[in-house]
Amino acid sequence: MIAYLYGEPVQTGDRWVVLDVNGIGYRVYVPVPDVQAIAGSTGKVKLYTHMAVREDAITLYGFLHGSGREIFSILISVSGIGPQTALNILSQITIEDFAMAILSEDEKSLTRISGIGSKGAKRLILELRDKIRKVRDSLPPAGAGKGDQLVHDAASALISLGFAEKDSY
């Protein structure tokens, strides 16, 4: 398993990033808000990854924050929710809003996500309510994450000034 990748983004798409890590380009599928944050940043980024192994493919899914990976892992534990559907969900709603919708049993908020109907929303609430309660304290508060990108940008600036990577974070 690959826990995270730290490298220079060299190409971005709608829901993916190619990250150059020591000369190897890893294509990582990423939620839209994270792609936008990466595209707007300079220097290296750290993506917390989930590696999905299938018979015909090995796919990496990445997140700027560990909480994104945690919610992604919880989402794919739901029957009928695969990695692409989980990525679609996290591309359309923030982690905080998703957790609140599950905990408050707000079916209406969940059905606003394309690909999630009334039945799917009910299943998500039923299967995730207890799991989300367990991890709720580790989730970032609303509006969090913006400062993390500033930390990455500051670290990139320090590295470009000659500081070692290990000293810049």
C-alpha cells in the first residue's frame, strides 16, 4: 500500500493529477476541489493515497488531507459505492457537509449529489451513521484546509530558497 506521495504536480485533468515523485509520474485520481487547489499551487504537494487493486488495474486515489482519505475509505465500505462514486461524492460536497448530512440524516442534501437518489441516500445514512460518529472528532472543522495549502506553499518557498525538505514542514 502507498500511504502518500510527495512530489511536483506536472499535469492536471478534470479529476486527476500526475505527480512527479523522483522522476516517476504517478497518475492519481483526486476530488475536484483538491485538483483546483493543486492547480493553483506552486511547488511540491503531498497526497494521502488509497490504492485500489482490481484484476485489470491498480488505481491511486489521492487527497490533500488525511481526513479525505479516511472518508473515502468509509464511503467505499458501503455496498454499491465504488471508488469512482466515492470520488464523485467528495467532488460535489465538502467532507464537513457530508458528515453533517449523514449525522443529521439529511437525505435532501445527499440527493443533490449527482448519482445519489433517495434509496442511495437512505443507504448511505443507514450504513455510515455510526462510522461517521466514530471519526467525527478527527474531521476538520468547516473552512479548514485553506491553511494547509498555505503551509504547502510556504514549504515550497523554503525549499526553493535552499532549505531541506525535511526542515521546511
